Amino acid sequence: MLQGCVPFPGEVAERYRQAGYWRGERLGDLLRRWAEAGGDRVAVSSRDGKMTYAELDATADRVAAGLRRMGLAKGDRVVFQLPNVVEFPAVVFGLLRLGALPIFALPPHREHEINYLASHAEAVAYIASDTFGGFQYGELGAAARKEAPSLQHVLLLDGPDDERSGGSPASPNLHNSVVNLRRLLDEPIDPAEARAAADADPPDASDVAFFLLSGGTTGLPKLIPRTHEDYAYNVAASADVCGLNPSTVYMVALPAAHNFPLGCPGIMGTLAAGGRVVMAPSPKPEDAMAVVEAEQVTITALVPALVIRWLEANAGERFDLSSLEMLQVGGARLAPEVALRIGPAIGCKVQQVFGMAEGLLNYTRLDDPDEVVVGTQGRPLSPADEILIVGPDDQPVPDGEAGELLTRGPYTIRGYYRADAHNAKAFTADGFYRTGDIVRRDEGGNLMVEGRAKDLINRGGEKISAEEIENLLLAHPAVREVAAVAMPHPVLGEQTCAYLVLRPDPGGSGVSPDSNTLDLAALCAYLEERRVARFKWPERLEILDALPVTNVGKVDKKKLRDDIAAKLEGGS
Ligand code: OOB
């Protein structure tokens, strides 16, 4: 097991193997099996191209072989920021075969996040698209290379190529250069040779396969190490519960690197079932619905904010969405009123998914009655998922009452990567993960998410750590105190409101003389200068003389949340 990760205890691992949850499967080998079964069928497509199962398998080998020639090896960490392109699965499976560990960053992440990931994990490579959504990701690679001495390779899909003048990926002087990823994907090398190179030094099924990012409640995002066999189970069980089969056409509308579209059942579950994955360029209603119509999509996953946008865009009337059998909704609270509108407007079934990158997945089932699908967030995927609902004393609350959800199971991590101090708080001594979600359970075992004990803002499914924003804003010379809280938003669910106390005498204390005029635009400019992902920027600023505190002296965030909700309610 990689240093800095917390392994499952030996006897627990043994139990999961005995019970058949873990089958000693490596994700890279699974693709071989799927390719043997699927062959010439299309595995993945986008408006830019497609790959059959056989092509996906062979391309993953070429990527692995090319990366190995560049010097990458088992256990190396790779910051991975590809958007929803048709090459996404091939590059991921290439890394998985090599045993190199992608760290799944999201397209909106900028230098602040990427530099941290590269340094914290001592990544050796950065992989992204050259440009996407008008942004040049090469800049992030170059910046990360300055920040993280470990980072040797920047691979950009369709980007510049330092070696274009005749070199090959085999050339050792590729170190410290920018490489066009396309060259690895298309390298004319013998398939058997590529396969031998891909499989030369395979990882163990119990090894970490990749890192997902946690929404994070502390200053910086935590890395979530998922193993080959835990994720193989996550994917297979999810595909099963969602009834995926060879006629499934799954559209990736959310960022492919997020756990939900990646493996719940998502891309990997669709491939496991022999179906077809369609990469949508964006989740915007017009773009995504045109893809549903053109590709005869049968299932997709959205966050509630996007569902609302689809409904507002009159999805069902403007596009033929009759192929769509099921809409999975998760990542944030789905209001029952919204859930009820989906069937009539879009003509498909709804499945609520309450999941987390750390592991535990809850799904409403395909044959659940309407009141369960509309009114609950489903029940655990696995019979081996252990659920505790506890009060502030960590003792279970009486049946039917709300408390914090703790969980343990065959696909839930036992610790974050390189985070000993945080792990001591985020996990109980006997290995339960403290989800920070306040839930209630009905007699059927279905969970209802009632609130949150953790200090984060859930902006349409994108998680923002309040502490991270507070630390950033505290570094501003005009800011003395700050509290970031969630404010209600009709579509996104929540947005960030920053409450600030300014320094009394900016002039006298040596800070910039205009700092007492601090407004939202100035604050956002400040965060932009620090290259912080835009979704984390506060969308409202409130200036106070002092922050309210509780009787133990902590900032009273509940009071602030109530204050901003009341202001919005009152129209100010
Ligand atoms: C998914 O994963 P993350 O890691 O981005 O966020 C997890 C957190 C949960 O702890 C919970 O606070 C919230 O997001 N959440 C929900 C929810 N699904 C997630 N809150 C209310 N209702 C829901 N249905 O968000 C994620 C991972 C895999 C599948 C689906 C979602």
C-alpha cells in the first residue's frame, strides 16, 4: 500500500474477499475483459470521434506504454485534469494499467488548487487538454512545474509538442518538456508490444488506483485514495442496481472526473455492462439535450441545479427525449417539488443518489414506490455498508431521529492521503467515516439528508470548504475577520456569502489606503489574482463591525446563515 494511505485492516479485507465483494480485480484488467466481450461495439463517443471497445483497450495500452517510456512507473502520482473528451477513458485506463495514480482534478480548478495537488502528492506529471472552455491549461502545467519540483512532465491533449521535430516519446530528453498527448494515443507501435509494456509491472488489486478529491471541510481539499478492488466493486454493484445492460447509452454531462459520472455507475459501469458512453461537451440544457436526442441516450446523471435548468428550458417540448429512461440526481439536495416535475416534463424515471467520493453510495431502487423516490435519498448500495446515525455524543440516536451519519464498508476509505491529523478527527477509532451529513432513516432503511454538520457550502453540487475561503480572504490586508456561509439560491441551492470585519485603520496599519472601500468586485479580483477556482468566489459580501459569537466564543454561523436568508427573503 502506498505510503501515506490508511489500509483496510487485514481481517476486514479478508472478510470482504470471502464474501465476494472484493475479487482481486485490477481496473485495467477489467477493460481487457470488457473488450473481449465488446470488441467492435462502440465504447465511447463524442462529437469529436468514437472508439470501439477494442480501440479503447489498444489505446489504453499505447498510453501506458508511452508513459512508461517517458519514465512514469507504478505508484507515480499524476495530476489529471482532462475534461469530457472522447479520449478521457483511454488515458485513465492507460494510467491504471501502468499503476500510475491519477489525481482527478476538475476543469474549473486553477493554479491555487493544481499547485497544491501537485506539491502535496509530489506528482510527476500533469495531464490536461490544451484548451477547454476558452482556458489554456498549459499555463497551469507550467505554473505547477515551478511550484512542485517533483513535476517533470506536462502532457496536453492537442497542445504544443517540444519534440515535434522528430523525437519520439521514447527519447529520454522528453524530461521537463511539454508533450502532445495525442502522440501517445496515436503512436504507431505494435499492439502486442504496447500490451507487454502496459502490463510489465502491474499494480496489485489492493493497491490505490486513483485519488478523488473531497469536497473538504478543512482548509485544503483532501485526497481520497480508492483501490482497484474497492472501486471495481463500487462500479459493478452500481451498474447492477441501476440495471445497466448492453443497450445502455450513458451520457456524461457532469465533469467526467467526478465520482458520480466516473463510477456510480457512470463511465466505468456502462463499460462493464457493454453499453456506450457518450461524452457531452457541457451540461447546459441546450447542449446536453441535443446530445440525448442525437445519440438516443438512455441514462444520465445530473445535480439538482441542472435538473432545474433542464426543466426551465422546457426540455421535453423542444427536444425528443423519448430515449431517456432514467435520470439519476445527486450531489446535493433534490427538492421533492422538483423531483415530482421530472416525470411529466421529461418522461423518464428518477433515481436519487446520495453519494460521496469517500465511498458510501445510497440509491433509490428502480422498483421503489414514488414516495421513496421523491422523498428519500435512497439506501446503501451494499449489504456490507455499515450505517450509524449518532448524536453529538457519538451514541446512536433513537430510530427515526436525525443525527450524523457515520459509515464503514467495502468501498469506503479508512483515511485520506497524507492527512494523519485530519484523519484522527474524520474517522472514528474503529474506522467509521464521519460524513458530516445529518440524516434520518425510515423503516425501509432509506436515508433522508436533513442537513449538515460540516462547514461547507454546496453550490449546485460543487463543494466549497468555508475554511479554505476564509483563509484566503484573511490574507487580504483590509480583512480582520471573516466567516463564509451558505446563502440560499433558487437554482444552485446554495451560494457563498462572505461576512467580513474590516481593519479599523487601514491607512495607519500600513495596508493599502483604498482597502476600506473593499467591495465584492475587489474581493473577487483578489481571488482571481491568487488563481482560485471561480466557483469558490463569494457571491455576496456583508460587512459587520463584529462577527456574532456563540456562548463558547465560536463564530455563530447559524446566526449568519439566518441573517442572510432573512435578507434575501426580504428582497435585500
Ligand atoms: C457526491 O460526492 P461529493 O464527494 O462531491 O460530495 C459528497 C457530499 C455528501 O456528503 C453530501 O453532503 C452531499 O455531497 N450530497 C447530497 C446528495 N448527494 C451528495 N446531499 C443531499 N442529497 C444528495 N442526493 O456528491 C456524489 C458522489 C457519488 C454519487 C453522487 C454524488
